[in-house]
Amino acid sequence: MTLLKDFRHIILYGLILAILVFALKWLQWKFLIFDNSIDIYIGLVSVFFTVLGIWIATQIVKPKVETVIVEKEIIVTQPEKFIINETELKKLNLNSREYEILQLLTKGHSNADIAQTLFLSLSTIKTHVSNLYFKLDVKSRTQAIEKAKRLKIIE
């Protein structure tokens, strides 16, 4: 069975050639063949091989697409409820106002926004932010927020 499957193109090619030879022999007896036999024969052979070449090219160039479906189990864990790390908060020795400002910094507020929200002056906010930087041992807001999240003192 597999031998037949492997040679089906060759068998098909042979059958087409046999039909072509039969057709040419049948047409040979007609008067048209006698007058233009060489021209018709060359034309039919060229058309046949052109079609055959196109068919072979499409078979060779045809992409072998194989669809593979991969099923993979993905375990999704529920996010834990955030719990403030009280020991780290006590180690940093942050007062309540500094901690409140740190939470507002985490939300992306500017110094002016924090001053307006807490009804404090801008210089007071700058002082608290500087104290936060010193206590957290950082040099920027981004570092302060990253370290506070790593220590789990803010969400």
C-alpha cells in the first residue's frame, strides 16, 4: 500500500503520457495531422510539459504546514493579602507623617500635590522627603519606592 502511495505521481505521469500517445495516434489518421503534423505535435508536447512543470513546481514549493497544539497546565496563585512588615517599619524609625508622605510618593504625587493634600508647606514636604531618603538610604523617589516595596512597608 505504501509503495503505491509513494509512486502515485509516477503512475499518474505514466497514465497521462499513455492518454497523450493514444490521442496523438487517433489524431494521426485525421487529415489535419497530415497537413500540420509537426506543428501540432510540438505544440501539444510543449503545452503538456508546461502544465507538467507547473504542477511539479507547485508540489515541490508547497509548504509543509504542521499544526501543533501544546496544552500546558499553568498554576495561577491567588495574590496574598498585603501585610505591612511592622519590624522593618520600626527599624527605619519613620514617624507617621513621613510614612504618610511615602505612601503618597508611591501613588505618584509630586511634592506640590502632597503639600496641598496634607495642608503643609512645600519646604516641609521637601524636608520630610529628604528625611525619608536618609532613613531609607536612597537617593531618588524611584529607589525609595522600590526599597519600601521590597521591605514590604507599602503596597
